[in-house]
Amino acid sequence: MRRTFAAGAVTLLAGAGALAAAEPAGAEPVAHPSVVTASVAPSPKGKVIAREPLSIRERPTTAARYLGAVKPGSVIELSCKKHGQTVQGNDIWYLLASKPGYVSARYVKNLTPVPLCKK
């Protein structure tokens, strides 16, 4: 069993060397599909300023199905914002990044800019 693993590792390493050797001298290195080069921007964040747990809803309205709640003072990751039901003069709702559902922006203080949802 140990010998098979070692032979496989040598083959794998030899194959990687062949890929590196196949690039012409002086050429720009080519990113291989297994290498991730794009950087991922951090999710926008907000702080829950409600005095009681903030309801998470399936859609951006208080009539939508209740999915849970977020504790007051929590810092939450936001995906995007969209218009929905007006809550105390504010019709913006945030789509959560870490779990499904929306929270009313009336009870969330932006800590970073939040983009509009694309759909």
C-alpha cells in the first residue's frame, strides 16, 4: 500500500514538472484551473440597532414567512439591498449573506456600503 502511494506521488510530481517545463522560457506564467487567483471582496456589514431580536423574513415584507431572528447588537453580513414594505419610513430591506432571508434596514446601521440586489 505504501509503495503504491509513493509511486502515485512521484507520478503526480513528475506531471506537475512537465506542466512547468512546457511553458516557454521568459513567458508569463499561465494560471492553471486548479489555482484560484481572483480575490473575493468581503461582504458588506451592518449592526442590528433594534431593541429586541430582529425578525428575518422570507421576502422583504413583514407579512412574509418568519425564518428566525438576529440578536440586538449583532454585526451581520449583508448580501445586497432592495425596496420592499415601508417600515417606519424606510422601505429598504437587506438580503443576508450568511443565511436566507431579509431584515428591515430600519433596524440595521450600515457599517459598509451595501449594493442594490440585481434582481
